[in-house]
Amino acid sequence: MTQYEKPFQPESFTNWFRVCVREAGLREDLASGAMGLSPHGLRKACSRRLAQAGCSPHQIKAITGHKKLDEIVRYTEAVDQMRLAHQAMNAIVEHGAGTKTVKPNNSV
């Protein structure tokens, strides 16, 4: 909320956030949004962390306020891919690969 108790406009909020970053004593170049010190960067980082914690896209959407799931999917693809790869490899370990090694025929 603004000082007038009205909702921020997106551009106004970003400008206010940058002023806060500067007033917190962080470098000026960081206030431009580098290293996630922008509202967008924090929202994206939050989405990734929620995905790493195992939250569903719908849960993440409820927290971050995204309107569309495709935005969340884009932010969390790498996390999801890593988690799915671990699950797949664990499935192989738990259930066995189901194939045996075959020695090549050296008589040819």
C-alpha cells in the first residue's frame, strides 16, 4: 500500500522497492534488479524455492499471486526436471533395471 493507503501501481511499486534497496545500503547497481533484488526477482526466487520444497504449481500460484500457471511452470522447470530425474533414478534402484549385462561375442 502507498503512503496514501492505496494499492501501488506496478511501476510505482518497483520504484519504491528500488528506493528501499538503496536506503538499505545496497549498491546502486543492485537496485537495478541485478542478483534478484527486484520485486520480479524475489517473486521468481520464491517460486523456485517453493518448487524445491515440493509445492504444486497451484500452491505456488496461491502464494505468488500469478494469474497463469505457465509463468510458474517456466520458473520451476529446472527444479521439476531435477526432482523428476531423482525420482526416476530412485525408481530404478528400488525396482531394478530389469536388464542384464551381455558380453559381446568376440568370435566374429
